[in-house]
Amino acid sequence: MNVQVKGTKFLPDPKGVRAYIGYASCYTMTLFFQYRLVQSYIQLITVESRFNELPALAEAIVYADDSTVIVTAPTWEEVDRATTRVESNMARYAAVNGLSLNETKTQRMFINRREDKGDRTLKILGIVLNKRMTFTDHESEVAAELRKRLGVVRRVAYTLPRGKLLNGIAKALIIGKAQTAAWVTRRAALEDEQTGADGCQVVINDLARLLMGKTRKDRMRTSNLLERTGMPSMNEITTRQAVVAAWQARKRDKSPLRELVTDTANAHYHTRSQEQGLLRPAAVSSVADSNIARVWNACPDLREAKDLNAAKKVARNLASAHRLKGI
């Protein structure tokens, strides 16, 4: 199966725009639903394969003004042909309805294609995917951004004394960025396992040293740095997010996260894991699926949580207990 992912972004034609509606406006949802109707033209596009073995399918995934089209076909030739048709349909429909495609944010990526064609990475809603469908490039990009923000905190520290204000600014800039979709891109470590060098954790450690007026030459333990400054570790952030996502996946009937895990039930015989309500990831290679199943199976208190507040309390306790795992 050959797959190509194409991400694009719609922008309104500035010539025909007289005013913009803010997110807090009462008209926002109405306009959003109208926009979804506009996007429905590209929701399902089927391009017949010339071999008639398997049709080339194109499915659009829409979130606000971001559109991602996934094209599948038995050969790369069929992928190219289907992609060309999808692009022409999108451009024609955008022109008819007064929309314009933002070409600077439009990307094309071929998954596992040997030829050096298309973009090497694809950014979807702030998450960077590469051709091998891993998040290594995303982690590198986040670490680079954190280092830039750490430089901003260093400059601010020259004018502000160490205290609550500087700590609040540091957490907002560094931790706020580090925790973005962490449970989707990073594996939660619940055992004493070595995950290798972590650029994001190194930045958090340097931030803690900055807030304490220390340097790397002082040779302080990571546990002491995090405890004295109140900074969370990357594994703590990931575990906390994964616990809340796991509770939502199992306790909320309409949650889309339910598709990420399955029961361990067996139609022929009952197992102990089935009786305990344990889960298994729908896709073993998926980081998000594995994180949900891992924290759910490892925490009986989470399986007994009745509401979201109770789940958040369990998340804080479990994340704190595994703060230094994987470091």
C-alpha cells in the first residue's frame, strides 16, 4: 500500500474580507459549521485505479481551517495521479467559494517512499511527522524551541530578582511549550528504563539551575533541581497527560480516544487481565495508544476513578511517583 499525506491550510481572500470574527464571538460556531460544509466537497474522493485492483482513495481530515488529505493507492503512479486530482478539486472549489490556498503552508509527504520526493517532514497542528511516521524530528524541534525560550528567560533574569514572578514567567515559557501533546509524541516511562538523551529534559534542568542561581559545574542531581524549583520532569508531564487521556478513553462514551485502545477480552476463554479490565493498544506502534494502555493497566486507582477530578488526582500522584523514570 502506498500512502501520501498532504497538509494544506485555507485562508480567506483578503480582498473580500471586511471584518474578522473572534473566537469568543457568538457567531464563531455558526461560521465554523458553514466552513465544514464547504470542506465536505473534499471529504471523500475516489479515483478509480487503472488496474481495478484497489481504488485510490483520498480522505480529508479537517480541523478548523487546517485540512489534511491522506491518499492511498496500490502504486506510486496511482498516488501521484490521485493527488493531482485532489489538488485540482481543492483549488477549483476554493476559487468558486472565495477561498484561497496558503501555498506557503502546503506540504506533501510520501510515507516510506524510496525516491527523494516531497517533503521529509509534515507539520500537522503543531506536531511534526517524518516519512517513517515517528516523532524524532518533532522532539528535536521542540528542544530547539525550548533552548530559544531559555535564552529569553536568561535575559529576563538579569532584570528580575529570583522569586515567584521569575518562576511564573519561566514555567509559562518553557513548561507551557514542553507539555504540548507530550503524551502523543513521547512514551511514558513507568519502569527503570533508559530512554537515552532527552534534549527537552536538559533544558528543564538548565532552567532549574538558572532559577536557583547554579550552573552545571555545581553538579546537582536532577531530583534536587526539580524538587527545589517545583519544575516537572518530561516523564512527569507525559505520564500526567496519559492518565487523563486514558480515563477519558474508557469513561466517556463519546470520546474519540476510545478508538486508541481495545479490551483484552477473548471470545473463547476468560483471562485474568479481562477480569481486571485491562487494555491493549489498538496499534502497538502508536505512542498514544501504548501510553493509554500502559498507564491504565498499571494503575488500579485510575480504573476506579468515578469522575475527571478523581482521575486528575490519580494523574498527579502517579506522575509524581514516576518523575525520575527514564532519566
